[in-house]
Amino acid sequence: MTAVKPNHHTPAPVVVDLSVAALRARLHDALSVYVAAMDYPRGTEHHRAPMWNEHTTRAGWRAVAAVLPDDAGAVDLRTAPLLAIAYGYSGAPRQWWHQQVHTGMRRCGWPEAAARELLADYFELTELHVHPAAQGRGIGATLLERLLAGRPEAAVLLSTPEVPEEDNRAWRLYRRAGFTDVIRNFVFAGDTRPFAILGRRLPMPPAGERA
């Protein structure tokens, strides 16, 4: 079962933590949300599944999801419709993303000592996706806050596609959450799209306490 379109008759989404076993059991549904949110061609999920599985083995991995409870308000993670997914893990020097970002920081003028300091202790926010039918309801902000709560790392880093005027929901979410520029218009090896690398220090205060 994949995401469904909420309406005024449906219960409010519930944000839950996902274990490795729970994500692997719902991997097809989670990847369906990812493909819909990113507007990728159908079939992309088959190429991403091995990578998402491998990510669950990394140190510090954590995942959260938004699901729809049943009419009684109960949540069965085996069957509850999945509306959104987010996960990440502790960054480390041998990881491809870490190496790419380190190279990009050097190329755009970061002092080596400052780059190494930031990359020495960070949480990589690898994926955060809300199904288009469920967007605009604050689910992304709730996922972000839940995922980063209590993280031991000093900072969180992420990459997001560049868009004109930063005009999409992802950019607005990250800016409201206090993320600032690390690198702009960065092209990862094997891709042609420009990305922004954004980051902020941890802990992240609750939304009501942010300036």
C-alpha cells in the first residue's frame, strides 16, 4: 500500500520512528513517496532500493515517517498508508557524499581547517520527502524536528536541488529551520543538476523557539 490522498474525513497523520526492519518491510512504499515527491520516472525506485538498504547499516542511522492511522486512531506500521519519509546517519570520511562535499568546499574557497572542522562531526540528512498529496500540512517540519531531536552530532548537513529564487517547499522548510549555505551550485560526480549543500548547528531548537 502506498500513499493516499488525505481529505477532511481522514485522521491526521502521525509521525513515527522507523526501525531498520520496519523501513525494509515498507521500502517499496517509502521509495514510492520518494519518486512522487521528486517527480522521478517510475522505475527509479528499483535502482535506489539497494542504496537505501545499505544506508540502514551505517552508524547513527535513524528514520522517521508520517503515516495515516486507521479510523480508530491506531497505527499498524505494516499496513498504514505512508505519506512521508526521512532518514539520515552520521557522516564519515569514507562515505561518497562526504568526499564529494569536502572536495566542493575546497573548490569554493573554504579554508581546509574550517572544512575539516565542520565535516568532523555531522549528521547527514540523506532523504526527506513528503508525498505531493500530503504537502502543505507541516509534515516536513515535523519530520525534520523528530529526526534531529537528541542527535549527538555538532551539525546537520544536506543537499537539495537548486531552484530559481529558492521557490519550493523544501527550500522554505530548510530556511525556516535555520539552514544556511555551505556550497551553492555544486554538481556531484555522475549528475548534471546543480545542488546546494546546506547546514546548521545542532541541537535545533523547537519551531516555537526559533527567531
